[in-house]
Amino acid sequence: MADGQHQITIVNRQKLMISGVLHVLNYDEEEILLETTMGLLTVKGKDFNISSLNLETGNLEAEGMVNNFSYSEGKGARGKNILQRLLR
């Protein structure tokens, strides 16, 4: 995929493929927070498992039940100091 492009593919709400990923800011079984070329992306659901991550190509693959996507502008955890990140 060309630099700067961002694409999301969801198969049956169970398999998730995302391109344009710059950093994984937070990840647990219920939420994945990513910095993408189009801003911060929060994916919410349950039983998430990241099966593949390649930050050189910007590709992420995960499995789990997807319930919600939301985008926001900003730098996310990178723009916060260490205390703010720990108290989150």
C-alpha cells in the first residue's frame, strides 16, 4: 500500500486487517488504540488478539469481536507525560 494510505478490512466482525498503522499505543482484550496515518484509531470489542504486526509496512491483523471504531485527532499517548499515561 502506498505511503500514507490507511485501510480497514473486517471479516464477519471477527477478523480485522488494518494498514497505515504507525504505532500501537495500547492493547488489551477489549480495546486496541492505534496511531495511524489518518489519526488515532480506537477499536473496541472483546477477546482481541493481535496475530500479526509489522510497523515497517504499517500492517496489523487481529482477531476478536469488533463492536466499535472511533477516530480522533492528536498524538495520543506520545503527547502525554509519563504520569498521565500511568494514571490512565
